[in-house]
Amino acid sequence: MIICPMAEILPFPKSLLYRLFRRGEVTSFPSDERHITFKDLTANDGSYRAMEVNPGEDVAVLQYTGGTTGLPKGAMLTHQNLYVNAEQCRRWFVDMKDGDETNLGVLPFFHSFGMTVSMNLAVLTGSRILLVPRFELEQVLKLIQDKRPTLFPGVPTMYTAINGFPHVGRYDLSSIKFCISGGGSSPAWCPRKSKEHGSVRIESDGTEHQARYQIPGRRLQDKNFQYSRKRNTCARF
């Protein structure tokens, strides 16, 4: 297990102050070969030995979720699960340019939706990620205006809050080219209002614990990548 202590990534003197005043909030971990800090992991010359991986069988992530029963469980996601799901998103956004996009990372990465559309998609496409610890409406609007992200993954409550904000017209949101939503359905007026604000709205909703997302039926501009409305998934042939 790779441990990422917050104090190790903070500059001095914040790192010292964090250790002094937040030590009661930091959990301990065993000192053995099964646990390694991120600092120790990266303390090398960058050389590595590639491991043999079976993408379709080897588990890459244990995604903990309450699922539909409410009981916590670890969904075993393979390397293939993660790659295909991120690739599905990239193939949907046919105008996305690898290396040129900026992803507004306002969704938590520990959730499979944020992990897929904010983190994995950005890694796959070489996009920059603007990390936002918490969705605060005016702060996010100002960030969009100042930093000019092009992709905005979110949940319906975020889009509803923006569309219902009386002063949204004071902010320039024209940089947003793509939106993808999950976690619930959106009000019928939301896509229309989003269009009025100059952003492109693409709605998505699905079963997060299975690491897949429904995408509304639309012909993808790739003859080798087909969409199945019945199974809510994309398949590559």
C-alpha cells in the first residue's frame, strides 16, 4: 500500500505546523514492506522493471461502494475496466484534443465517477487537472473564468446551482466545451439553460460501482466504436 502523508507534500513551514497541530487527526500505519510512503516510492532514479499484467483479470482498484444495497463492499475493477471506461469517455468527446484540454477536477477521486471522468480521462488524454477541494459556486465560476478549463465533469446539483444562480451572467464560462454528468437525473430545463450560458451539455448517468456510465444515444464518429443503448455501454470491435 502506498501511503501519502499530507505533511510530506506541504512546503515549510506548513509541513511543520501540520505535524504539530494535526497529528491527532493522522492515522498510523505499520512499518513493513507492505506499506511504503509516496516519498520513499519516488526516491529513485526513475528506472523500473515492467510487471507482467493481465489487463482483463488483474485487479487494479478496489472501489469501495455501498452499491444498491447500502452495505459497503469493494468492487474489484481490473486494469481493463479502468482503461475502457476512460476510453469510452474520450471517444464520446470527438473534438477533444490530447494534450490541449484542461479538466475541472471538482469531483472526488475516491468515487468511481470522479476517478474516471476527472482523473483517468485526464491521464489518458494528457490533460491538465484543476483540483478543486470543494464545490463552492462563486469560487468555481471565478476559477472557470480565470483558468479557462475546457471539460467540466459534475453532478446535476452543480449544474442546477450554476444555471439557477442569478449572477451567472457576470462570469465568462465560454471556455467549457464538454460537460458530463452522473449520479442522478437532471431537471428538464437544465440542458436548455446550459446552452444559454454558452456551454455544451452532455448528460450521463449510470451505475458507479460497476465502473461504467450511460451515455445518451448519439452516433460516434468512429466506425470501430459502437454504442449499445440496451446495455448502456460502448464496445470496440
